Amino acid sequence: MELDFEEFPREKIEEWLNRSGSVPRSLEVFLPEHEYCKKQDSPCRVHNPALAALLAKGQPLRNLSLVYSDTECFQTLVDSLLRTVDAPPTNRPWDSLRSLTCTFLDRWTQSPDPSKSIFISLPPNIISFKLSLSDSWHGFPVKYDEYESATAPLNIPPRFLEQLTSFSLSTDWGGLGYLDCTLPYCTNVEELDLNCPAFGVTKEDLQQRERSGFLLPKVRSLKLTDAISKDSLDILPLLRTPQLESLDISGCGSITSTNHPFPDLGPVIKFVEGSSLWCFRLRNTNLDVRQLAGTLRHLPFLTHLTLDDIITMYPTQPQPWRYSPLRSGQVCRGSPFGFLESDDPPSLPQLEVLELLSLDSTDDDDSLLKFLQSRRPSTRENEEPTFQAPPETFKKLTLTFSPTVDPHRADIFIEKLKKSGVSVYTPLK
């Protein structure tokens, strides 16, 4: 919901919220423009009695998302809540919130004094907190440099962080200060989502920090957003996650070109080595096919694997008899399953669910088929497969294709898998 500066339909919103019954209520407040706030004698757009009354005296809310221009806008909202004196002291919608998302778009003006932090009056019962900080260019426009963003105060109260079970942090600020003032207190966080490139941090600094790192004793699910394309993988060696079960890593988009360097999955291999990871997702990037295969070999307990919009390529020209000849403008493609099919003992021995999503080619269908067949050899009798071993753990293969793939070729690929005894799930578009 985007608020109008002069009008706020409080009665309509409350009427709509009343219809939800026992369904948890959510509200999104979107205030990206700050033009009125900058005009002389114009109050901040968030200084709206109707909005304050809704959050102080309206229906209980479970989820609230706030998108603001800058930190002063957020402080204005908090002050407005405090000025709503006729609101009940407890049981306000603001106090009943369990999930809060705060997004800041422009100037970062947080006071270095912790007692004046904009986060000091956060709702008391929050267990899920998503924080997206203004990017360095907009947050520190006057004299922007990496040092200014690296030393910018955050000052989230430790007691607030200690009660969280889910935490998401997105920023491009320099240094590691934003992690130093948050992660040490995330002792109860089970789901952690980081979009944090290590800008302005040298390899030597990272190596020194590895000795202590950040202990996250309860984190079971770790998601690194836009990590591969922004060098956020560099922070992986700093994270201590003894209970990790699920790892989700994404880039900024797959690129069908050999002019772009391949991301280094070395930190991922080192991070997952010796872990009991059972769910691994890679999304939106191009990768060295051999390094991806090597990474998968380090995941013996994996039961769920998702490769979504992943283009796997070779950094050098492959042998012409092993892979398809290239047409003009194409890159050297390859499948990680071509490397895994002959592993002895088999790689991914516990795999149950494989999702290959947004496939942009069917050229490597034989590699996938041979990998799946190697897990349970079979012969064909009367056009039906006869298996030579008991049923294995593998249960489900999900395939989706990008719009650039010829639907007829996709159907041939799927039918080929099915005739070989592979159960294929293709969600309806």
C-alpha cells in the first residue's frame, strides 16, 4: 500500500483487516518519496495521525513492512506512536507484531549515540526481522567513500537481536562493521539471510577474522542473496554454523558469455566440508561445470538439490568428441552430472529430490539420464525398464524450462527420461 501525503484511508484499511477473521494480518507501508519532507515548513509524510492511530489502536497485526526514504522518516513514525496518548499502553498492533521489514532508500542519518538509535523503540515481540539498508551511494552521498559506510552506526539493541529466530540483512556498506554489531547477538536465529558483499575488506583481514568468526549456534537455514556476483562468498569462512541443514546461494543472474569470470566456489566447498547439509540450492549464475561437480561431491548427506537458472560452462575449449560442437556466439556448455555419473562410490548417495529449473538447453540430456541410470541400473523388456537393484532413495525429478527452449525439444527430453524409468514432474506454467 502506498500512502498519499494528504489522505490515508484508515477506515477502509480497518474494514479490510476486519474481514480477515483469524488469518494473520499483514500491512505494507510504502513511502519512497521524500519531496514533501524537504520542503520548508512541510512535515514528514510519515507524521500522519491516521497511520499512527492504525498502528496504535487498530486491529492486531502479525506482519508489517515499512519502506522509507531515510532514517528520520522512521523516527518520525515512532515519535507519532508515542504521541498517540489515548492508545492502550499494551496490546497495540505495534506491540503485537511478530514480523517486521524495514527498508531504507536514501540518506543514512543514524546517530552514533546508541541511546538515540532509531531501533531503540522497535516492537517488543518481533521474532522475524528483515533489514535493508540504503545503498552506499544514496546513504552517504555528500562525501561517499568506503570508510564512511564502514564506520556508519547501526546500533540495533542486542536484546532485540537475541530474541530473533529469523534475521535478514541486506547492505553494500564497506567493511564488516554491520556484521560485528549484529551476528554476535543472533544466538537464537534459525533462519539467516545475508546480502552483504565484503567491500573494502582485504584477504588478509578476512584470514585474520577467520580465527574467531561468528558463532551462530542455532542457524539451520542460511541464504546468501546475490552472493556469487558480489563476492559475498568471502564471508562464508567467518560463519560458524554447527546446526546448518540448508544452504541457498544466488547470484545476480546467469550470463551466457565467456567474457565474464567464473565465480569461485572454493569458499563453498570449504564451508560445507564435514557438514550434515541435506538441502542445497544454487540460483541465477554461470559456473565452471567442473567446480560445481567438485562441490556436489562434498555433500554426501544431501537429499534435496536445486539448480535454478544455472548455466554451467567450461573456462577452456572442451574436447570436440565429448561435447556438442558450438555454433557462432555460443559458449562451451557442460553438465556436472557428466562428471558424477561414473563416480565410485556414487556421489550424492542420499539424493531424494532433484530440481533443475529454468533450463535454457536440452543439449546435456544424456549426462543427466546416465547419472540417474547409474544409481539404479536397468534393462528394457517390452519397452518397459526392468531394474536390477532394489528401489533407491531417489524419489522426484522436477524440470522447468526457460521460454527460449523449443517446447517440442523439451517434450522429447522429458519423454526420454520417462521411458528410462525416471519419474519426471513438470509444473504447469
